[in-house]
Amino acid sequence: MASVRGGFSLFEKIDNGTINGSCRARSPFEISGYRKYVGVSSNLRFVRDGFCRERSKKGRGSLVAKAAGKDLNNEEGDVTEDALNATLEKSKKVLAMQKDLLQQIAERKKIVSSIKKNIGSPESEVSASTGSDMSKDSDGASTAGDSDTKYDRSGRFFNDFVQSTKTEVSKISSFIATEGTKKERVEGVSHQRSKQDEEIKETSPGTGDKSVQSKVVPQVLPQASKPYGLVKEELKEMQTVKSDVVEEAESKPEPEEKDSKPPPLAGANVMNVIVVAAECAPWVKTGGLGDVASALPRALARRGHRVMVVVPHYGDYPEAQPTGIYKWYNVAGQDMEVSYFQGYIDGVDFVFIDNYIFRDLPNNNIYGGDRLEVLKRMVLFCKAAIEVPWHVPCGGVCYGDGNLVFIANDWHTALLPVYLKAYYRDNGLMSYTRSVLVIHNVAHQGRGSVDDFHLVGLPDHYVDLFKLYDPVGGEHFNIFTAGLKTADRIVTVSHGYAWEVKTQEGGWGLHNIINENDWKLRGIVNGIDTKEWSPELDIHFKSDGYTNYSLNTLTTGKPQCKAALQRELGLPVRKDVPLIGFIGRLDHQKGVDLIAEAMPWMVSQDLQLVMLGTGRADLENMLRQFEGQYRDKVRGWVGFSVKTAHRITAGADVILMPSRFEPCGLNQLYAMRYGTIPVVHAVGGLRDTVQPFDPFNERGLGWTFDSADSGRLIHALGNCLWTYRDYKKSWEGIQRRGMMQDLSWDNAAQQYEEVLVAAKYQW
Ligand SMILES: Nc1ncnc2c1ncn2[C@@H]1O[C@H](COP(=O)(O)OP(=O)(O)O[C@H]2O[C@H](CO)[C@@H](O)[C@H](O)[C@H]2O)[C@@H](O)[C@H]1O
């Protein structure tokens, strides 16, 4: 019963309040394209109708009057006659001016082409412009300087010419426009004009939407000169002359304007993009999702898209300012008020959704609490996030729901595509909005009992979308399933993982669903934020003996960071000992237990090991235990420290990633950027990004092992250490190749853009 009420109460809200309000909010933006259309077409209609009607009425009357040699009608007729004569006079003047101008152009053209010829040959240029043989001048600098001056002079002359031509043209244009306006007044067209103005106003009701007006008005003005009914032919001629003159002037090779803005990289594909994620660095991050939600939007913004990130407001973030906007959403029968906070950084709008349930977190963990608590948080978050483009004006203007695509991430926001369909698109709303669902990790799905369905607040018939049967869970409620089915496109974070999720082993029960939706699935390897993760710029290397370094200073900068790390960790400071790092969530996925199994062999080697991570309590204890056992070689840092992660990435020689599965993996990318060599289990994104070292051809980026097995790990790590010790040149070659790669988000963003466009045209 509750489920029914939950579902329908929301629909009532849609019918009565929310959507009405929303429609109001979105209309200024969404309708702008339509408005433009209305504005232009109504204007055209005005011009066409106005022109025809005025011409036929006045024109015919005047001609008949002339033919009869007498005043046919009344005073009005006189006024019209006089006005037309005056117009004819003025039009003649215009034609005379234009003729004169054309003559001037022809003369100036001759001069310009002779100058151009001279510029073509430096010698002739010099002698022609100075009147003396400057090539004999032994002072090369002065000659060059002179020739520069001459070039500049001729260039300036040319500019002056274009400029003056343009001025003349604009004079004529404004003359025509003024006359057109006068003519309108004479012929009573001012009535039409005000009607047209009204139409323009109408298209931007009370909003003062300047962007819309400025789009419409310029298209109106040139047309205003048309209603010269009787002098149509002359006008036609004038306009042809005018356009010839403009073409003439514009065909001249004007020097490029230095600060002219290049078109967006995305070109015509520019869209409004809203990335919705449960975490986003630097405010909140438990893993790679936080990194992606922070960096991908910036990369999309660099391509010219209008981009927003929506994330829960878990704490007080200095960059987030209150907007004063409040909305209510129903979650499991309870109305909850959210408020929106906002920031604008690096060309991206960040919107934070605030409610006490995002702040009162069990154990201060954003995924903390029982299954139902987490689910309620995600329901509220998705319901509020989907309406942000209507309610929250960013930079003064709401995104609106046209040309809009949401990028939802993992199961936490997989409800968003479902809500988009169920609440809006199925009801004829948000028709031009699309959703893309990104799988960062399919192992977490938002599973629960089918009874949980009532919490998501959807009509009963949607339950089937969430039902999944698998041998482990039986028939259960699965949020990822529903999201994958309803999203317009699906992305996984590497090619390898896109293949793995379709297998029984890699799909975690979702492989059938993913196979059924294979047509909309694409793998795109994550990039890295090259500002945040750059050895040249890293802000965590400004103290404690660390230093920034680059490819050029690799051999001095990196050892300095290694020494600083050894000192900071209390390990013996030794340049020659290989230092191995591990950074990651301590769970089954990351294969920490494989490291544990390999530990006896590892500590038998002359090496140092540092492990940083949080997660499963037993694995955290294991880290502490290793440190206690092997104090001269091993450090186990239990905790989440971004600074330490950066320092380990720079100071270590090797990054070990024995992940059982790894959708993409970011640490190996960061490591390569820092000249730190990855040793990885060749799976998912690790296989995509770490080409194994080939000692015969000096190729490759690291070492890989092909099964999640400690023996294989030892074998790969053994080869790695051997190269470290005995083949220094090869080692440096691997480091340099890794550092030289373009791992930025730019390439990945371009591929995301292709997905967004595909989604946009998905009906
Ligand atoms: N204790 C700690 N202290 C400080 N920083 C820590 C840390 N533990 C982890 N980190 C940082 O968190 C990030 C983890 O990146 P991963 O690629 O391992 O992501 P994760 O597996 O969480 O996410 C999922 O999503 C990402 C993004 O798509 C995929 O790359 C990945 O394969 C998939 O499992 C890195 O920036 C790492 O430095």
C-alpha cells in the first residue's frame, strides 16, 4: 500500500506542483530555440504580409492616381505620394553614393594589388619602398627592421582600406535602415513594427532574456528596409551593390584577430551535460569514482560543453554557496526538504544537494548504514538531482531539459535513468533529455529484497524492471539492473572490462542484462587529471624533502622523493633498494590477500614495501601485523590520505596491483605518469593500459601476470626486480615511456562525447 501511495503521491505532485513549477523554470531556457524560431518566422510573416499588403494597397492606388493625373482619394493619398517621391529621391542619392564608392574601390584595388606584388619579392619591396638599394646595407638588423616596417606599412594601408570600405558600407547600410524606418512610418508600417516588437517581447515573457532577444533582433533589422514597395527594384539593386561591397571588403585577407575565440572542440555537438555521482574529489572521495567525477566534467567543459556535477552535500565545503532554493521530495512516504548549494570551478558548475541524511552518516562513511538507509539516501539524491536543471540557475540561467544528458555513475545513481523514464519521459516531459550510465564497478549493484521496491516510489508495474534472478540471490531487487535497462547508453571504464562484464565470471550476475543491452555498451578507458596528478606540479611535494620533477629531472627528482618517503616512513634511506608501493581499498577486489601470500618471498628479498589503504577490518589488521613483523622492510599505513598516496606514487619504484578484477584502475596510470613502474594482474583496465615489458625490443610499460595467483605475482615481481637491479638502462626506458604517454582525459572526453551524441539521437 505504501508503495502505491509513494508512487502516486509523486505523480500527483508532478501533475499539480512540481512540474508546473518546473515548466516555468525551464521554459526560458528550453524554449529558447523554439522562441527563436517563432521570432524569426513571425518576423518573416510580418515582412512578407506587411510588404505584400502595403505594396498592393498603396502601390496600386498611387499608380492609378498617377495614371489618372489626379488625386484619387484624399489627403492621405497626398502624403503617401509625397513620401514616395521623397523616398525615390533618397534612393537615388544612395545609388549615387554607391557608384562613387565602387569607383573608389576599383582604384584602391589597383593600388593594393601593386603593393601585394611588391611584397611578394623582398628585393623589389626594399627598393620599391625606399627608393634605394638597401640590400647593400651591411647592417642586417636594420634591413630586416626596415622591411618589417614596410610590411607593416603596407599591411596597415590594406587594413585602412578595408576599414574605410567597411565604414562606407556601414554608412550606406545605416542610411538604408534609417530610410527604411522612416518609410515604415510614412506608410503606417509602424503599426506592424510595434506588432512585431510585441511578438519579440512575447517570445521572452518578462524574463528580459537578452540572449533570446539578441538572437532575434539582428534578423529583424535588415529585413526592415524591405517594405519599399514602389522602389523594390532600386532597392534590390542597392542591396546587391551593398552585398557586393561587403563581399569585396570581406574577401580581402584580413590579418587574424589575435584574441578571437576558437570554436568549441565539440563543434556542433555541444550539449548540456550533468554528471551525477555519489562522490567527487576533492570534497568527497573513497576511490576512483571520486577522481572520475571530478576530472571527466572538466575535460568535457574544455571541449565546450556546458557541464554540471551534482553530488550530495556531505559536509561544509568552502566552495559551495547556498542558493536559497528549497524543494521537497517524497522518500518512502516521507516528505524531505532539500536545499541546493553551488560553486563554479574550472568551467564546471558544481551543485551540492543538502539534506540532513547526507550529513548524519553512520561512521562518517558516505556508504555507511544499513541497506535501506543507503537506499533512501540514493533515492532522495536521484530525485533531487534530476530536477536540478529546472530549479538551480547556474550563472543565472537554468540548464533546462533540452539538449541535456545526464551521466549517472554506478548503482548509487542508477535510479536516475529509471526516474527520467518513469516520472518524466513516459509522461511527455524531458523528451530531449538522455541518460548515460557508467559502470565503474559492477560488483556493487544495490541488491535487496523485492520488498525494497516500495522505497523507490515508482508505480507498481515498474517492479519488473528491478527484478533479477540469480543462483546466489534468487529473485531479488536490483537497482543496477533497472538502470542498465533504462539508460540510453552504457559506458564501462575500459575496453577489457566492457568485455568482462558480459561474461559469467565478470558480470556478477548482470552479464545477461548487459549482453541484452550490448548494442548500447561502450568501453572508454579513464584518463587522469593531469593537474592533480603531475610530478611537475604536485602540491604535495613542496615540503618534507620532496621535490617536483619532470622527464628532464627524473634521475635526480625521483630519487629525492624516494629518500623523502623512506625518511617519512622511518625506513632505511637507501637509494639502491627497490621500494614497492600499494595503494587502494582493502578488499577482495584489490587482491591484498595475494600480497599476503607472497609476503614470505617478498621479505626474503632486499626490498621495501609500503601499503596504504582502508577497508575490511581483517585486511587492515593484516597491514598492521606485517609492519610489526617486518619493521625494517614493511610499512602498513591504515587510513585514507591523499597526500600520502601522491608521495608513495612518486617515491616508490614499483606500484603493485594484484587486483582480482579492475574495471580501469587509476593508480597504475598515476604511477606511470610519475615514472613508477606498474606490476599488475592483467585484467580489465590494467590489461588495457600496461603493455608488458619486452626486453628484446625495449618496449612496454611494466610487468603483468595473467592469473590472480601469488606464484604468478612473484614471478612477475621477480623479473621486475631483476631489471631494476641489473638493467638500469632498460628500467629508465620503461620509466620514460610511461611518463611520455598522453594519459589526460582529453582523449577519453572526446569518446564520451560520441556516446553523448549517440544518446541524444536515441529515440
Ligand atoms: N587509502 C587511500 N588513501 C588515499 N587515496 C586512496 C586510498 N585508497 C585509494 N585511494 C585513491 O582512490 C583512487 C582509487 O582508484 P581505483 O582505480 O583503485 O578505484 P576504485 O577501485 O575505488 O574504483 C572503481 O572506479 C574506478 C574509476 O572508474 C576504476 O578505475 C576502478 O577500476 C574501479 O574499481 C585512487 O585515486 C587512489 O589513489
